[in-house]
Amino acid sequence: MLKGDNVILGPVKREYIDRYLIWMNDPELTQYIRMFRPLTREMEEEWYNNLKNRDNNFLFAILLHSQDNNEKLIGNCSIDVEWINRLGICGIMIGEKEYQGRGYGTEAMKILVQYGFNTLNLNRIELEVFDFNIRAFKSYEKTGFKKEGIRRQAMFKNGKFHDVFIMGILKKEWQDEI
């Protein structure tokens, strides 16, 4: 478990599948990710069963601290690693809408970046963000990510083409910030 002031990054458990299924079938949430089709319970079960077979993917549940030690699942985040390049490609979702926009995603991303650099010994972490996801863009900037490029009209969402911003952070930049 990776602990922050308000959130914990913990293992993904089978009992979370029901929440993930709700989130991954909610168009309000999936408009911000590369999700193109509805998911069934069987698809989520297969995804969960294959998690342990992946040595280059680190997936975490985002849990909210509570006074009574009952952590509440509010989202998930991950890093996919290209070991030869020491590169991590990360993503995050706060699925519980009442916890969006309250800084929990930013805190979780900071913990994830720290894990990527300190534990996985990555040199670079990058991500993509759609041009209409302003809140995420600002959160990533707070974490230290820099906008590095634009893939023009690379994503078709909500009936039109959108630009995709490439953002990245280097280990040296991150070390200089902390």
C-alpha cells in the first residue's frame, strides 16, 4: 500500500469489479478515457483474472482514508512500463463523481509518480489528455507534468474530433521539484 495524506494506492480486489463495471459503462466518465464499447461482467472478470499475468502493468485502487480505517474505493490508476526505455505510461480515473475535483486525483497521481521514479526506477513518465479535459490537464500540471506536444484531431469523441495533449515528466525534473 502506498499512502498519502488523504488517499491510499492499494491492490485491486475482485470485490471492486462491480464498481469498475459501473464506472466503465458510464459515458460521463468514459468520455475522458480511451473506452469505445460497453463492458460486461464477464469482460471485467477476464480483465481481473489477467492482472497477475502482466509484469509491465502496475494497477492500483485509489482508496480514501477514513477515521475508522474503512477505506472507500474512489478510483484507480496505473503505470504501464516499457522496461528497456525506463518509460512509464500512466492513467487515472476518479470514478466516484462526488470525489472528483477535490484534489484526490492529484494526490494519487503524485503518489503514482513517486512510485514510478523511486520504486520502478523510471526515467520518464508520460500520459495523454484530451483537449476538453481541462480539470485533468491542470491536475497533471500540479503534479509536475509538462505539455510536450499535441496530436491534432487524434481522438473522435462526443461526435467530433479532438486534439490529444502529450504530457511528460522526467525523473530529474521531479527530483528538482521535491
